[in-house]
Amino acid sequence: MITSARPQIAESASRSRWNRARLRLIVPIGVIAAVAVACLLIAVLTSARRANEVSLTREQQLVQQEIVARGARVLREVESVAGTPGATQAIRVEYDRPWIEHHLGNWLEAFFDHDLVVVVDGTNGVEYARSRISGDVGSTDLPTGLSSVLDLLRGRLTNPPSHAMSILAAEDPRGNGRSVALIEHFLDRPAIVAAVAVGSDKDLAHGNENAPVVVSVKYIDDNVLRDIGARLQLPGLRIVDDPAHSANPQVTALTDAQGAAIAHFAWQPTRLGGQIAGSLLPFVAIAIAGFALLAGLVMRYIRHTAETISAGETQLRHLALHDPVCGLPNRIYFGERLETVIGEVRRGGPSAAVFYIDLDHFKDVNDTLGHHIGDELILNVTQRLSRVMRGDDLVARLGGDEFAIITACASDSYSLQAIAGRIISAVCAPYAISGHNINIGASIGIAVIDRRAGDAADILRYADMALYRAKSEGRNRACIYDAAMDADLSQRKLLEGDLLHAIRNDGLAAAYQPIVNASGDTMVGVEALARWTHPTAGVISPAVFIPIAEHSGLIVELGEWMLRRACLEGRNWPGLTVAVNVSPLQFRRSDFVDVVERVLRETEFDANRLELELTESTLLGNMETAELSMLRLKAIGVRFALDDFGTGYSSLLYLRRFPFDKLKIDSSFVLSIETAPDAAAIVHAVVSLGRGLGMRVTAEGVENAEQHLFLRAAGVHSMQGYRFGRPGPAADITARMASPDDYRVDNPDQEVALAS
Ligand code: C2E
Ligand code: CA
Ligand code: CA
């Protein structure tokens, strides 16, 4: 159903608004937050890696420097013994083996932990050798691996040997000619090999070619590395054989002159970067959590705002498109939907129709019982219409008492009238609201929407024309628009112009219908009725031109013209009451009383003989001013009759509240006296009611003796109808006054008796 589809539309609108908000705000915020977090992480990780690299390089340098420094220390240790005058004496001057054993070999081994001590003579022949590790020195031959250090010391090599690393290489590859140290493989193990020439400065002034040399070897073993590791705070510093398969990436190589590795060292890295990252990460995590929390809060806020706005919009849209009283779609919504349906039908969809419904007497209810009852009534009508129509029909309230329905249906008149019939019987069934029993009617104009349909305005105009026709044909009817109605409309427009011309140029006339006493033998008054003979169309019935005049507002001028005319002509009929019809539009004008007074003054007509006929609808809506106007006119003698009693809302309220002098029972009641069983009872009741309120009662439309007899018996004071005289020119009334006997009706008793 169209109306129930609204909440879904609203819901999806709210969802899409939320989606839009998410796209416009939350996505950018999320992206910024994510990028910021990513940058932060990358910064932390990069700096951690960089710190790792820096610390690795630093540690590698430290390890190498420390090993080189160790080499220099070993050299200094050897020098501290071999460079003494005692050593020169014991080795060079006179060979003193005990001294050498005690002060050199034992000393270097015990105090400085050297692994091998050898003393060679000027021709590199071994004079003394002491080794901690058995097997290092097997004979008196120079152990292989020591020749290169001796060659370097003795100046036979200009550069350090290719397989070794010179400790003093940076300063002087040959040392000072007195000493040199290398790091090289000695017996397949990395070792520091130091050689010191023995002799005083004078001895060595011309080189060390033939000088004895003390050579000492110290392996770079676990003890040395543990010591270095402890100094450098590099736990686990050790030699690894195959760096490629080492689990530890922290490896450095000690390389020889050719760049080949003498030894690989590994240790547990400090991983400064890891420490930095480790100390930063909790803060990063807190920042990320903060971002996430912030984004969450912003999202929640935006979502909440979007929902609030959306709910407000939905509500506003609903208010803009629905009737506040009954909740039905309003005119705007109806117009939009009508356009859509017309479009669908034009594209080949099933035909549809607009039912334009006008409630009769709704205004009466509103004015007499109050707006709350009126609203309640509208709600009831809404429920009934919704029940009668199908779910996919659109029921809308266009205004006060106007409803409209769009329904897809067969476009033949039989089906349309069947639907209209259902609507009318639903709406016309009595309503019980707050203890009031309310009856209203409905007129319906129908316009079919087919493939040739015009736009929404056209369709509405057609439905309106059909409604006008339905109303003018009598209430509780439905009319289907046809092209002839367009012609009617233009005809009406033409007539309107002609009527205006007639009013202004005395083209109208007044006819007078006698009103007689109960027995019918005496004329007591006349009713003035407007007559119009069109110059070309001939006589036009008041039933045609009065509605046109009312619709166009011409009735005000017409009414004044008739009043003046009736007063002028009525002057000739002393003793007769002259009744003039007053239309609601005329009566409601603020100058109405002044106009009547002026006409009376100008025509010098006796106000006591003027009777104004009002209908119930004349009094609606402005009860206070209506009462005041009536009272002002009554004060100068004018009388009032309530016309057409029984056709309108017929509330007792009117009779009680307003100072009417007379009640005119509508001709439809009189007509039904013989046919409808309860009409007679109603007429009785109305007569006694009027009498009870001190009013006189006139019956209209009395055509035959039976009606006359019945009404007289019921106690009606006066009568009007063809039985007593048709409306005619003023001259007829004058003639009738001159010779009343010519117009006397027969005694109804005799007539009825004769007929039966
Ligand atoms: P109404 O005021 O109820 O006038 C009585 C109508 O009943 C007149 O119709 C009259 O010719 C008709 N009539 C009288 N006796 C009989 C009868 O025995 N049988 C039948 N079938 N009809 C009878 P008319 O003159 O056609 O006027 C129709 C309505 O036009 C009037 O109804 C009144 O409402 C309105 N009207 C006429 N003249 C004026 C006028 O000057 N001003 C205003 N505001 N309305 C007028
Ligand atoms: Ca009348
Ligand atoms: Ca009447």
C-alpha cells in the first residue's frame, strides 16, 4: 500500500543519509587515522631497523678494534720482557737458558697466558721453545706459520703477508724494526703472533738482520673472547666456523690483507632497535587505541546526528504530505501520485480513475457540533473509505470536506458506478459520534485516466466538473466526466456573462406564487421567484441560473434586484406578506442589513409585510452575526421564514436559537406523504414542533386535494403549491386580489370524497 510504503522509504532514506555521512566524513577520518598510524608504525620500525644497523656496525667495529687492541697488548707484553737489557744480556750476549726459561717462557705463559713462546737466533734457528699445548712444537725446527712474522720483522717483506692481518699495519707495516704483530691462522686456529727483536738500541741501530727474536703466539680462544665480550658487553661472543649457517646474524669477520676471513665472530646482538621499538610500541598502541576510540565516538555522534536529522526530515516530509487530522495523504501528495499514475498509464499500464468525493453537510456538523466532532467525523469517513478501497488505491484528503481516490480499475461506466456506489453507501451510513447521531451524504465526480489522458490538472478539472454535475443532479450521486461537460462548462461561462447583463439591464423578472391559508380560500401572501428569459435561449429555469449566480457571486446583485422588485410591486397588494428568497452569500455580507433597510426606505415598502426566506445553510458558520442581523431586521418589523425545512441538516438548534417566525416544510415531504409511511408522522411532528416554538408552519409544493386535506388536518397554518396557484407575473396577483372568488379552490373534503 502506498501509505504504508512511506516508513520504508523513510528508513531507506535515513540509511542512505547515514551512508553518505559515512562516505563524506567517516571514511576520510578513518583514512587519515589509518595513514597516521601506519606512518607512526613505519617510523618506529624504520628507526628500529636503522638503530639495529647502526648498533651492529658499531658492535662489529668494537669487536674488530678490541681484537686488534688485544694484538697490540700481546705485542706490548712480549716487548715488556724481550725489550729489557736483561733479555739482551741473556739471549744476545751470553745464552742463559735458565733466565730465558724463568723470565721469558714461564713469565709470558703464566702472567700473560701466551700459548707458545719461541726464541730464534739470527738465522731463525730455534733456540728455545715453550708451548702450553703439547704438539704445537714438535722439534727444534721453526714451527710453520712463524716465518712470515719473522720475514716481516726482518724487513724481507715490504707488506704484511697476504694471509694475515697486521696489527700495526696502519702505522708502519714493519713496526719500528724492533717488533711486529700479526693476526693469522696458526696451526689452523686464529691467533695473535708477536715478534720482538732482542738487543739494545745500539744493537739494532743498523737493523735486526741477525738479531735473535722472541716470538710469542696467543690463540684467540674462548677465554680471550669471553674477556672481550665482557668488556664490550656483548654476551656470547665466540668464533663461528660457518657464518652462513649461523643462527646469529650478528657476525663480523677479521680479514686478511686479501679480504679473506681469518675468523668469524658472532655474539648476541644488543638489538637497540628492538629495544627502542619495544619501548615505543606501548605508546603507539595507546595512540592507535585512542584513534580508534575517537573514530568510534565521531562515528557514533555522526550516526546519531544523521538519524536525528533523518527522523526530523521524515517527520517534516510526512507533515508536508499528509493531512494532520486524518493522516491521509494531502493534496500535494495526491498531485504527485496522480502525475505518476498518468505516466504509468501512458506507458501502457492499466487504466485508472480519480474519484473526487465531496461530503454533503459536513460543514453543518462542523459549525453546529464543533470542530472536534467534525474531526472525529473525518476520521470515521477516512476509515470507511480505506475499508471500501483496495490496499493499493490512494485515498487522499484534499480539503475540508473533499476527498479523492486514485484507483486502478476498469474504465467502463458500470464498474466505475459500482465503485462509486460502494463509496456512497459506506459514507452515507449513519455515524454515532460522542452521543450524536450524524448523517451526511456524498457526491462523487469521476474522471478516467486512459492513455490519451492530459496532465494532472486536466484530470482534476474533469473530476471537478463531474462532481459539479453530480451535485446539480441531486445529492448522493456519482457522475463520470464526459466531453459534453466541457461544453457545459463553457455554456455556464457564457450564461454567467448573460446573467450579469440581465441583472444590470432589467432582463430579469419576478414571478409571484400565492400563499394561502389552511382552508385554501384566502391568499395571505406571495413568494417572489426570479425568472429569466434569455434573449436567444428562451426561458431558463431558476434551477439552472440560481446555482450559476451562486457559484459566480452574481447572486448578491440578483438578490438585491429581486428584493427591490418585490418591494416595488408588493406595494400594490396591501395586507399581503411578500416573501423574498435570500441566498447564503447575500446574507453573510456585512452590509446585508443596510441593503435591506435602504431598499425598504427607497421603495417605501412596509417592513412588516416583508418576509425573508433563509435556508439552514445560510446560518452556518457565522451564527453570532447571523443572529445579530436577524435581530436588527426584526426590530424594524421584518419577518423570517426557515425555507426548505427537512432537506438540510434540520437541526432543532436553528429553530430554537434563531428568531424565525415561520417554518416552510419542503415539498419533498409533502410529495411523499402518500407514499412513505413515516413521512406523515414526520410532518405531524414538524407541525407540532413549530407550533410549540410559536412559529407558523407553511407547507410547500401542495398539488392535490389529498395533500391539502392531510396538511390541514395536521395543523399547517398556510400552504403554497400549484393547487393554489403557480408563480406568475405581478399582474396575476393584482387581478387575484381584485376578484378572490375566481381563484378559490374547492373544498378538499368534497374533492377527496368524490375521487374515492
Ligand atoms: P424555493 O424557494 O423552494 O421556491 C419554490 C419552488 O417550488 C419554486 O421553483 C416554485 O415554482 C416551485 N413550486 C411551487 N409550487 C409547486 C408545486 O406545487 N409543485 C412543484 N413541483 N413545484 C412547485 P422555482 O421558481 O423554479 O425556484 C426554484 C428555486 O430557486 C427556489 O426554491 C429558490 O430556492 C430559488 N430561487 C428562485 N428565485 C430566487 C431568488 O430570487 N433568490 C434566491 N436566492 N433564490 C431563488
Ligand atoms: Ca423559497
Ligand atoms: Ca422552498
